[in-house]
Amino acid sequence: MSENTSPPPTPGIFGWNELITSDVEGAKKFYGALFGWESETKTMAPGWDYTMFKKGETVIGGMFGITPDMGPMPPHWLSYVFSDDIEADLAKARAAGGKIIKEAMEVPNTGTLAVIQDPQGAVFALWKCEMAG
């Protein structure tokens, strides 16, 4: 995710897009050629790199590679909706007929995420930023 900002993100709006891909280098080339996006990759943890896509100075999305522990999955984009209470939003999603794909998971020094599938099958994620205090 992008760097923490102030004021905090507004809950209930889409605020981040992320590409999960089997070919990080190929995706950098494709989106660079298509949209002029630049990419900056950082090692977030041993064996896990995260790439930020930028248009000029604006960070517009992220990307990481599919790893074997994720199981089989096709490359895809995942959109994140900001949340100020992921557990409450997961309960509301269940009550509304949604399926929880990934329960709330802390991303160290960054925030918390969860992944939901709506009743029609569309998938999106929830994101709660860890705000610097």
C-alpha cells in the first residue's frame, strides 16, 4: 500500500488497486508502454517484493508476484475499499450474503486487509491503514 497520509482515508470508497501477477517484469513493461507508468520495487520482507506504479510523482497502484503458497490463481487486479473497522465490515458482508475469502490479516507496519466475494461472485478487498501516531 502507499505511504500513510493525513487525513485518514474515507471509509467506504475505493482507494487502491493492486495487480497480482505471474510475470512482474512483463507487467512493468506492459503498463509502462501502455500508460507511461513508472515502477519502483522494494523488498518488503525476505522473498517478497512489492512494486509501486507511478504516473509522474503520483503513486497510483501496486503489484506483486504470485507465490507458490498462494495456491493456483490467475493474474488479476484487486481493488481495495477503505475501512475503519474491518471486523464490523466483514460481519456486514456475511449478513448481506457475501463470502469471506480471506479473514482480516495484519500487514506489518502498514495496515490490515481482508478479501470478500459479493453474492454475484465479484471479489474486492477491504483495507484499514495503520496511521502513524
